[in-house]
Amino acid sequence: MTEGLIEAHEHGAPTAREAQDGREGHGDLDGLVAAVTGGASGIGLATARLLRDRGARVAVLDLVPAPDADLLSVPCDVSRDDVVRAAVARVAGELGGLDVLVSNAGIGAVGTVEAGDDDEWARVLDVNVTGAARAIRAALPHLRASRAPSVVLTCSVVAFVGVPNRALYAASKGAVAALTLAMAADHVHEGIRVNAVSPGTADTPWVARLLDQAADPAAERAALEARQPIGRLVTAGEVARAIAYLASPLSGATTGSILSVDGGMTNLRLPR
Ligand SMILES: NC(=O)c1ccc[n+]([C@@H]2O[C@H](COP(=O)([O-])OP(=O)(O)OC[C@H]3O[C@@H](n4cnc5c(N)ncnc54)[C@H](O)[C@@H]3O)[C@@H](O)[C@H]2O)c1
């Protein structure tokens, strides 16, 4: 992204590329390289595809391969520092640098604070919190060399709202929220923006797996839909568009933000 493009937007003039596409913002990631952890499924896959469609060269860092041939699929377990460093180095080497990191890989945990043992706590925090730190740490040298560096983390509504039976998972996402703000402060003077999205319950394979385990999946789905003021689940595409907004150089004034994509669940109180 060039200063010229940003200025053209600020003065309301369409860029040549926009005029060609007829859509503001389309192509805003032209020439940039993005990596998405957990990008082979759900929110991460929708994000990888959207960043690609907006012009980025995109790598997916995941335990499983990305389904699209035009996404660079890099095997990666965010719980292993050596693997994460090698994966990020490969992305930068093969795609020519790294401008946008989407730290999205995450795993769930169900139950109250009495449910999980220390091993489960260590495993979930290792993937959801330290895994994000590992990916961002490995990306930082490349982000410092970028013209438009940006980090976006996937947080969750459970960081801000008490939801039953999610003690460990909520603790991990609370840490992601705090990490987002701390890193935004640490790196603002380097021009590196750090933001997060906070999805409500989103219609992804993750939630499908949760529903499959319920005694009455249809009733459980209806309860999850009713919990969100919009009366439905969030789509992976809606979360992806929020991530793309935060990742875009057009959002250069936005850092240290946690953008809710939660159907109103965090902030609205409706009469029953
Ligand atoms: N679906 C929801 O309702 C919801 C709501 C709020 C936040 N989130 C968050 O969104 C993110 C994505 O969730 P989703 O619903 O798309 O889930 P998903 O299960 O569809 O996708 C998660 C991806 O992460 C990958 N992954 C898991 N562990 C990994 C590891 N150690 N290293 C690398 N990759 C790993 C998986 O292989 C998978 O491809 C997670 O951080 C989750 O906490 C989801």
C-alpha cells in the first residue's frame, strides 16, 4: 500500500484500481503478503480467501492443509516454537516478506473451573495464548520491514461476557484481549498495528462439532441463536470481513482495538 493510495482515499478520489473494480477497498491488499494461522477451516479459511480476493498473497499455517491450491499451505503447529519460526520464515521466503499476520488458531474447552486438569489448562493456554505470541514473535522481524504491517488476533465474546461452562476457554481469550492491547502499545512507534476481532458464536466446523456432541443438537443450536440479539449465529464471512478491515492499510488509524462481531451479544440488553 502506498501513501498515494491512502491519500487518494482521504481526498475521496478513487484509485485506478478502484475505478477498474468499481468497488471501494477492493484490491486494498494488492502486493501484500498475509499469513493466517488456523487458516484451513472456519473463520481462518474465510479470512485467507478474502485476503486473497482483495489482492494479497496468502499463506495458511495450520495442522491440516488448506483446501485451495492458490493458498500457500504451510504445515504448522503453533504450540511448537521451532515449527512456527520455520513456517514464518518459509512464508517470507516464498512469498517475498510478510505484511499481515492473522493469529487465529485456537482450540476450545468446555466446563467450569472444576472440569479440566492442569494438563488441559496447559494445552489450551499453550495453543490459544502462547501460540499467538509465538506466531507474532516470529513475524515481527518481517513486519518491521513492511510498508503496511498489521497483526489481527481472534479473540472471543467470552473474554468480555460471562458464559457458563467456558472457564478455561474464556481465560485464554481474556489473555488474548490483554495481549492485543499490550502489543499494540509496544509496537505503535514501529508503525505496526495490532488489533483483534471478538466473534460471538460463529457458524463454523468448530461449532458444528460442539452441536454434534449435544443431547439435542437442534435445541442447542436454537439456544445459541437466541443468545445473540440478532437471533442467529455469526457467519465466518462476517468475521473475515472484520479481520480484513483491521488488516487493511486503509485502517491505518486503528490500533489497540477489539472489534466485536457478535450479533450484539456483548453490548446489548434487550427486553424479553
Ligand atoms: N466458532 C466460534 O463460535 C468462535 C467464536 C469466537 C472465537 N472463535 C475463535 O476463532 C478461531 C477459529 O475458530 P473456528 O470456529 O474457525 O474453528 P475451526 O475449528 O473451524 O478452525 C480452527 C483451525 O485452527 C487449526 N488449529 C488448531 N490447533 C492448531 C495448532 N496447534 N496449530 C495450528 N493450527 C491449529 C485447526 O486445524 C483448524 O483448521 C479460534 O481462535 C476460536 O477460538 C470462534
